[in-house]
Amino acid sequence: ILALLASLWQCAGIYIAPGHSGTALHRSITKATFIQCSCILLAFALLITCFIRSDFSVLLAAEHSNTAMPMLYKITATWGNHEGSMLLWASVLAVFSTLFALKPFEPAIQISALRILGFMQSGLLLFILFTSNPFTRLFPFPLEGDDLNPLLQDIGLAIHPPMLYLGYVGFGIVFAIAIAALIHGKGDKELARHMRPWILLPWGFLTIGIGLGSWWAYRELGWGGFWFWDPVENASLLPWLAGTALLHSNLVLEKRGKLSRWVILLAILTFTFSLLGTFLVRSGVLTSVHAFAQDPARGVFILGLLALTTGGALTLFALRMPALRYGAPFAPISREGSLTLNNALLAAATGTVFIGTFYPLLIDLLTSDKISVGPPYYNFTFVTVMATSLVDVRLPSDAVTLMS
């Protein structure tokens, strides 16, 4: 509750900051960011303590832990459920927001981005408090708790979800920067240079998380092949593909000042796919070993938050897009041209996975018919597009330096 109040302060800092000066406003919003981060991290630490101490007066610990469970799995059981995983999500967002507040950035962009992050955190905390409270009490409480799903009692669970969340939530920083850039009509090389580490960091975490998840699923569930194409697997692949395209586009913007509109749009879409994956896992619309919740009320709340966040961002993009400059032109046969072509292929690959994942859901919604899109579709579409993108293109030596 204290974190929610602080995030609302962070979101509406302009009305609280004394004097309304830029420096005072920045100081006020930064202070609010630190406070909400401290409160959320304390809450998450307390939840972990409840699991470690086997405090079964907390319903979550009673349902997902017991006294005989190894210490490692007591800790990982904290996020091996819906409520705990959402608190982990909020904790990661709070840490990323604090790091962003500490890193030197253009003040106007940073202030606007922190306020957007405060809005996102407020929505997430409202979701936790009203639909997914991890501290619901149980009385009278049992002397022994239930067990964690045996499939989740694996070293992979200790690393896989946190890495995925660091990727998903990290792209929220990129999203906030992109929206702030739209508000201020800024889309130049300087913005791309500042955005680059915030793109690379979550992209790297998401890459590790997807790899660990594949290893865990193939080892524990007996999946095989290049990719099982489970819908929830695809939900993590979508932001990775969009993030990879964003990384390539940002290089062109940083070098030539070109593709600013495409960079902003990709930043919005990448985080949208992250939220979409959260909706799929927790709404009950999919049946999967990954799915946590089967509660329609939670799905409606997340869908509303997704619609508000993405809808508002895309509307702002449509209104502010003319304010972004085109930048210097470049030849089609050049390192920037090669990066742009690679970007288009990645966007096409993202589209094929999106259609394959959501087409069955659309058919089910419209006709109540159950259909399945399996490996034959993906092997024909996705693999073809990605094989094309891997064709070796000889680039000047300075392009290697730029991409490094």
C-alpha cells in the first residue's frame, strides 16, 4: 500500500514538487521512485521470509511450500505461483526504475519517463492488491503446508523466471523512454545513444531466460526439437524478436539519425508483447504447463491495463509521429541498408509467430471451434524467414565496430 502511494506520487510529481521548477520536480519524482522501490523490495523480502520460515498463516506459503522442502525450492516457490510472481515483477520494475533515475539522462525525457513508469507501477500494484494479494492470511492455519508442483522443483525455476522478468520488465524502461520522446518530439542520435544500454540489458536477460526455459522444458517435460511452439513459449519469443529488431533499428538511428519513427514504434510493440505474454499466462485463455492462473477476473484486469497502456501509446504515436524527423538518407546497399533489411525480416518473423499463436484463440472466440497450429506451420513460415535473415552480408569493418 505504501509502495502504491509512492508510485502515485511518482506519477503525479508535478503537483507535489515545491516550486514546480524542473530541478525540484526531478528531485521529487526521484525521491518517490526510491521510496516505492524500498517498500516493494521489503515486501518481497518479507514474503521470501514467510516461505523460509514455513509461516503457514500466509495462504501462499501454505499452498506452495512445506517444512520438508529443500531450502532452494522454498525460496523459488516464492515466485513459483501467480501472486508471488507478480510481486517479483513489481520488484524488478522498481529496481529498473531506480537504476534509470540514477543514470544521467536528458532531464525532460527522464522526468517524463519516470512518471510513465510510476503509472505502470501503480496499475501493477492495484492489480496485486485487489486480485492477487500474496499476503492473504489463513486462520486457523495448518501445521503443514502443501507441495510445490514437482515439475517446478528444479534448478531451472530458480533462474528461468527471474531472467525472463528482467527481460520483460526491462523493456518497460525502453517503452517509457519512447513515450517520453514522443511527448517531447525527440528522436535523434542522442536519444538512440542513451537508449542503447536499456535495450541491450533486457534483451540479454530475455535471451538467457528463454535458453534456460528451453533447457528446463526439454529436460523435465521431454520436449524435443528446435522449439516446441507451445503458446506460452511463443509469448516469450515475441518480445525477443521485436527487441532484436529494435536493437538493429536503434543502431541505424544512432549512426544516421534515420528510422526514428520505427524505433519508437518497435519500443512500444516490444513491451506490448511482454504484457501480452503476461495476459496469456495468467488469464486462463491458454492451457499450458506454464500457465499460473485460471481466473477470468485477473485476465480482464490485465487486458484492461494492456489496452490502456498500449492503446494510449499507439494513439500518442499517431498524433506525435510527424514531429519526429526523418534523418539523413542512406544507400540501400550499405551497412545501414543491411541492418534495415534484417530488421524487416525480424518483423516478418514476429508476425508469423503472432499469427500462429493468436489465430486459434480468435477462432475459438468467434466460433467456439478448437484448432491447433503446430510445427508444420512454423517450420514453413518462421524457419524460412529466419534462414533468409542469416544470409551472410559482407559489411565494411567499421560496421562490426558499430554493432559491437
